Amino acid sequence: MKKYMAIAGLVLVTVIWGGGFVASDMALDSLSPFQIMTIRFLLASVLMGGISIRNLKGIKKEEVTAGVFMGAALFIGFSLQIIGLQYTTPSKNAFLTATNVVIVPFITFLICRKKVGFRGIIGAVLAIAGVGLLSLDKDLSLGLGDGLTLICAVGFAFQIFLTSIFVKKYRASVLNFIQMCTAGILSLIFMIASGQVHFQVTAKGWWSVLYLGIISTTVCYLLQTACQKYVDETKAAIILSMESVFGTLFSVMILHESITLRMILGCIIILAAVILANSATEETAS
């Protein structure tokens, strides 16, 4: 039962993250990338600090180290994603971010020597094919924004992998607090270093960044960390790739991106990949 609840929790995370692509695009109208990230992660740090204040009294050095690694990976992923979003569409940004679903199993194999079951691999391939149909152009070209977003997927892949490893050893609330503090401090440093210190934020910009900080970051990462105790990293990555489906749907509904047959087929393939991956039993080497 806990496993199925965890899967449902991860799906809810993808719905909220799907809305995050639209919120980020709207926030970029009046805020720079590192301004958005600074507000987002520092707000999340304060909220998570309040939630985990009792646990912080007995914080361990190993928990801090683990949280810093997670936060650094998170910062790399989000910084390249939101910079890339300035040069591409939210739907394509969602697809390229979702390529982390293929990267996670390779990271797991290289670091942990953990073999991935055949159905898990097929599920990952299907997920990538689905999000490809959702977002890539016919010529499969990658511009500057596409390239940056593709690299960001590596950061998110490491964040998913590290979360799966560390959440089984340390307290989720402490890990999330350190993770958000790390990402927030790095964002602040880069914001100041790049001269993005003047704020002229519209009401739409504030609502967007508040959604990103409170809902898409604080709520989602608490939920993700808790759920990954019961779902392995490969299946978690496949489930989380569904954010591209919701990112595209919200882009169509809110930003009025045109809907095509490719989008519909992409959604169907991704859903099939998630069902396949989560109905499969991991194969073990003979």
C-alpha cells in the first residue's frame, strides 16, 4: 500500500511541476533567471526550516554533506533549465528536462553497479519517445535553449539518484532544508555576480514566483523525498518524466500553445511507459 501511495504522490508532483514550466515562463516577463531562483529557493528554505525546526537540533555532519550534494545538483538543473527557457518553448523545455529518465539508470549502473530490469529500460525508452513526440520539431534540431535544457537534465538526474540514495539513510526533512539552502545560496551568489540585483516585478511575476517557491518547490520536494523511500530511482525518474505531459497541457490551456496529434500520441506513450515500468518486477542477473 505504501508503494502505491508513493507512486500516486510522485504523479501529483509531476502535475504541479508541469504547472511550474508555465509559471517560470510567466515569471521571466519581469524577473531574471537567478532572481527567480533566489526568491524560489530562499522562500523554500524558510518554509522547510520552519517545518523541520525540531529535527535541526540534532543535525549530523553526514546529513549536511548529503543535502549540499543534492542542492548543488538541484541548482545546476534549475539554473540551466530556466536560462534555456528564455530561448525555447515551455513544452520543448519540458521534454528535454525529462531526458533525465534515461540518464538515471546509467548513473545508477556506473556508481552502484545496479542492473536495471528489461521492462524498466523499455519503459524509459518509451517515455523518451513519448516526450519527444510532445515537443521536438520535425527536424529534431537543438538550439541554444534546447542544448542548455538538455544539459540541465543531467543535474536533475543526479538529484533524483542522490535523493534515492540519501533518503534511505538520513531524515527527509533535514535533507530538504539543506538542499534548499544550498540551492538558494548558490542562486544568490550567481544573481549578485551577474548583476541581476534590480527588481521590477509585476503582480503576475510575484504570483508566479510564489507558486514556484511554495507549491512547486516546498510542497513537491517534501513529497518527492518522502515518496522515494518506497520507489526505486529508475521508476521514480520514469514517473517524474510525466511532468512533460502536464507541462505541455498547461502550456496549451494557459499559454495557448497549439495542440497537435503528436502531443496526444506523446501523452499516450508516456502513460504506457509509466504503467509498464511500475507493473514490472526488476530482473536480477543470473
